[in-house]
Amino acid sequence: MRKSDLIPGWIEKELRGNFARASRAGRRAAKTEPRAAFAAYRSRERALRIGLTTGATITLPVKLISCLKGVRPKDLRAVEVLGRGSGLHWGGLDLDLSVPGLLSSLFSGPEWLAELGLIGGRNSSAAKAAAARRNGRKGGRPRTRSRKDSVES
């Protein structure tokens, strides 16, 4: 029996059309979405380092990736890039992460914004130092008014 005898012609035509549409969508996504060229766990930094096909390299603290919190460093080191870089895979953990999904969820979440605030607060510049001195001459940072104070006013 031939394959064409098992599958009716209309189903074969539909499958070919779906495959062509999926292939076009995949090529379009590869051009527009971030894709991983490599990934490695850095135990000293407790961070996942992802090199993107665009040439950018991103180092993400593991504490920002909720499904990787509490995972042993030995298991984190076993990260692999899936297919054309659309995902990351940990075989021992039975875990797959989408690279575009990971990046978009991290860069929009409160954990990421808090991390940016910590980094920004540590950075110093001449302008920041001058602003702090001017503010100090004025008596420092204004006191925050409590609810009780604002009701009495």
C-alpha cells in the first residue's frame, strides 16, 4: 500500500499548506524575535549568560527566573540551546524555556525593575554627587508626610 492510499488527497493538501504557513512564520520569527546563539550558567555570579544571534549578550541573575529558583548549580550548568535558538532546555530538570518569552517576561516584571533600581542606585556620577550636595545644603531630602499629617493640614 502506498502512503497516498492511506491519506486522502484533501488532507495531504491541507498538511502541505499548514507546513508552508508554519515555515514562513518560523522564518519571520527568526528575524524579529531574540534567539540564543549560546547559553551558559556562571556559578560565581549565580547567573545565566545568554548570547543572542544579534550579537548582544545578556547575563540574568537566576533569582529573577522563578522556575530556576532553588535549583542546584550542577543542574543549571546543563543548559542547552534548542533548535534555532528559540528555547533553552535542561534535560535533568525536564524544563524548557522560550528565549523570547523569558526576555519579555523578565524585562517587564517588578523583579527586573527592582534590580535596575539597585544597579542605578549604586552608580555614581559627578552630576549625581553635585545634586546630592545641593540637596544637602537645602536641608536634605524632604520629609514624607504621613497620612495623619495630611489630614490635620
